[in-house]
Amino acid sequence: MKADSPFTNVIETEEQLRELIGYPSELVENKTISMLDHRCREFIEKSPFLMIASSDEAGFCDVSPRGDKQSFVEVISEKYLIIPERPGNKRMDTMRNILSNPRLGLIFFIPGLGETLRVNGKAYLITDQELLKNMTVRGKAPLIGIGVEVEECYIHCAKAFKRSGLWNPDTWLDKHALPSAARMIFEHANIPNTSVASIQEGLEESYAKRLY
């Protein structure tokens, strides 16, 4: 623990953790399966959005969103799926992590549904054109796909969504109260000859012209 850390009571063992929290029920212990059955396939087919958790060989972690129309993730079999890699900002955090540490975790979301589907496994960066051409949108096939060898999957309960009210429009902030991504980028990047307005214009152009 760093000398300037504000944390004075830190749990350091699973035994300490179990003493505080306890153990999962038999149902929770047994809900994990090792392949994509027809229920998982149906969930993925209806999901337009997921989050990918990955880390590099040193353990530095990253979580990144992926989204498209429903069924944008293609389930190849009960053990394999493919996530298309659409154009982004070229940081390639997830893909660079996969090259050094192929383990990853996925959470699939369906708007309006509190429960999520979690899938964990081993990832590959693939360029198989016969597979990727099936993911063509607006005449453009992805150059790369993230192939996932599924090792475990299970449904996660809706408590976080119920606590947050995420899908309830009554809890949403007014548009004018939302954080400005352009202003945050402007202040964080601190690049000469830029402005909040020019960055906002660049973002809008990217959203309009470079989604695929």
C-alpha cells in the first residue's frame, strides 16, 4: 500500500472476504455453463451492445465498448463467436492486450433488460475473410475480428440496473447537464491550435462518416 493511500482497512485474503460477505447459493454456484447453448445464442442475437474487459501481460486492465445492430456478434458454434472490429481511434487497446494476454471477459446488454450475459474465454485476432464478409455493413467488411473461444458463460442479475435506474428515462440527466466529451478531450489533450468547437466538429464528422 502506498504511503499516501487514503485506505486504512484493506481486505487481503479470500478468507477475510468470505467472513464479511459469505458464500454464494447453490443456484449461483451452478448457473455457469461452458458453452453457448440456445438460450445464450438468443441473448447474443438480441444484444446490440457489449463491453470487453482485457489486460496486458503486466495486468494493466482495460474495458472497451462495442456496439452495432442486433446480431452484430456472430455465434459460430457453441464454443466460438466473432466480434467485428469496426473503425475506431486506432489506439487498439483491446487488440494490443489480446496479443500479449488472450484472456478476456464480455458482458452483453439488451436495452430495457436488467439481466446481462457474461462470457469469458480466450481471444484471437482473426482476418478470415470468409467469416468476416458475413459482417459487412454499408458495403464494408471489417478488416479484423475478435474471435472468442468460450470457456464459461452465465446470466448476471439485474440489481445494478435496478439500483441505478439506467433504463428508466426519468433518471436521465437533461441533455444540457451532460458532460461534454469535446471539452474533456480539449482539456486533457492540451494540443495547440485546437478548440472545444473544433474537437466537437471532428467528433460529429467521425460519427456521421466513419462508423464503418
